[in-house]
Amino acid sequence: MDFNGLKQLLQHHGLIPVGIRSGNQDQQNAASMAGLPIVHPGKTSPMELIKNKPISPDDATKLVTTPIRSGMQLHAMNGDLIVTAQVSPGAELVAAGHIHIYGALRGRALAGAYGNKAARIFCRMLEAELVSIAGYYMTKEEMSSIPASTSMIQIYLENETLQIKAC
């Protein structure tokens, strides 16, 4: 299937493709090469998706230079995830290591997904729905009391409590 052609056709008509659902391994690989993630509908938790995904050496560190749209899920199974654009509400980032976002974080970010308590989340603007380090998490409501910052923000774990500070 020509996913690049399909993507261009949809964009020509003002539609933005966000991913594919299902398909065989060859179709999933072709979609991935076209920049379309696999969408997992339903109530599967992010950790269940991580546990069931095979690990490959290509997952060490991922660099993404396009905006992450609502409904998209990105995984860096063995290392860091670097996003040079914004992360929309409803999007999800999961990394075994650090997560770096050089735009606004409005979705969910889960760093240290396999229990790495030294992992950190860095972002330019924090408007996240949820942030998590090694399973310790903070929701948008809990972050609302944190003053806005004009510099980079880092989120890290200290004494089993998430800390949010300007860099």
C-alpha cells in the first residue's frame, strides 16, 4: 500500500492522517516509514503496550521533528525521546530514558517507563495532561498550582515525589 501517496491525498483535501489501525506487519512497517504510527484503540494501558512490543536496536533514541497530534503514541523503548515540535492534548510520549520536548507539552509524557528513576522530562512550555517518571505521576490538576515559567522546565523524581523546576 502506498501510504505516502495516501497521506498526500488526504492532506490535499485538508485532512490530517494521524495513524493506522491494525494491518499486517508489512503494512505497519510501510505506514511507519511514511510517518504514520500504529493507533491502538480501546482501553489498553500504555504500560501494556510497552510490555507487548518487541525491542529493537532502532529504539535507542528517537528524534521526531513534526508536531505530535492528538491520538498519536510515540515510544523510545531503550533510550530517550526527543521532540522538536509541540505535543498536542491527547498525544502520548513514552520513553525508557529522558523525554525532551522543545515545544509545548500538552499531552502525556511518561519517562523512565521501565523504572528508571533517574529519567527526566524537559519541555519549553508545560501544559501537560499527565507527566510520569518511573510510574510516579502528576495530573494537570496537580500541576495547576505550579507557577508558569518562561525558561525550560525539568521534571524529575526526588524522594519518590515529582519535582518541577525551571532549568
